[in-house]
Amino acid sequence: MISVPLREIHELELSSLCNLACVYCPHPVLQREKGNIGWDTFERAMLHVEYYVKQKTQGELSLTGIGEAILHPRFGEALLRCREVIGWDRLLVMATNGLAIDDDIIALLAAAKVRVYVSLHRPEVATPAGFRLTAGGVRTLTNHAFVDSSINWGGQVEWHASAPVHDCGYLTSAWGSIKQNGSVDACCVDAHDLHPIGNVWDEVGSLRTHAIPLCAKCHLLVPKHLQQEESNVRAA
């Protein structure tokens, strides 16, 4: 197995709870316990993020996972803690379906300068939520990828994959995805956390990433520097 050192925690899942059950998402049939990230686990995740910030390899931090981040009871504290660690010159982003957006949430997002992608799963709710976010000073964009740039989660859901075929961004950039339970995955597609590459309790700076079995079913490609030579595959 060819592996390389992780360079960034790209995604941090604050919650694996969701207030929708979309057929093109693995959440309704999630094969791991659903819940909110524990604060000890969150703080441990922040140590990993801080390490990559100091290494100058940490880019943006996304608080998007399989669930709805704003359902976390300490959502506001989490935003400010993330800003404390990554600073104000890096992007802090998240996605929301808009159902739980209210004035307090909008104020928190604006204060932390979060870039918010409103997913149009329920347009009758998401559209007005998007307008409210924008009016409240939040940088807001819409996400309709499930229509015109969709994935099938490595074959884990029965949905068409219309996203362009290209090298996997996670593997190419050596990104990691931290799940609500503290596992670290090589890719956000590993929704069920079946192939973790580590855990937040592992030594900071020791994590390495590599292709996982889901890559064989994914429409994205494993970059050449992580592909095993045919002779190595036979030898294994």
C-alpha cells in the first residue's frame, strides 16, 4: 500500500445527525452511530488542525459532514474555536439544508465569517434561508450538485454520478476527513467510516493517507503517485 503523510484536515464533522432523509445521501442508512462530536474529541481534532496550520499546509476547514453541523448544541463555540485555530485568513466553510437557520445562527455565522453553501434539498425552505443569510451579512452560495454534479458515494447509494471524472482531490492534496466519532478517513465519500486511516487520538502529525477499497467503485480517480505498480499488486 502506497501512503503519504496527511497535509490537511479538510473536513470536520460536528454532527452526524440530520433533519432530512434524502435518497441521494447515505445518511438514512448510516452504518455508524449518529450523534454530535464530543467536546474532548473536537478539541483533539483541533490539535491536528493546529499542527497543519503550523506546518503551513492547512488550507480551508469545512464543517460539513454527513449531518447538519448547526444541530450541534455548542455550534457557536465550535465556530469561534475553529477561527482561533485557523485564523482569519483561511476559509471556514460549511453546508446546510437551511431548515434550522434562525436569527441566532445567522449572527454566529456572520461573526465567524463562515462561507455557507445552502443545499437546495428543500427549495421552499432553503431559498428563503439563503436570502436571510445574505441579508444577515453571511457569504452565501447555493449547492445543487446532487442534480448537475452528483456522486453515488462510491456505489453506496443508488444515484447517478454526473460529476466530472478527475483525480480525487482528497488523495491528490493529502486531505483528511474527521468524523463525529473521532475517526479520520482518507475521503469524505467513506460515509460509513468503514476504512479509517486513523483516529484523532493518534499522535499528532503521524497520520498518513492512501487509497481505500471504495476508490475502486468511485467515479473519481486515484492519483498516479498513490497507485500500486502491477508487480507490487501481484506480490501482495
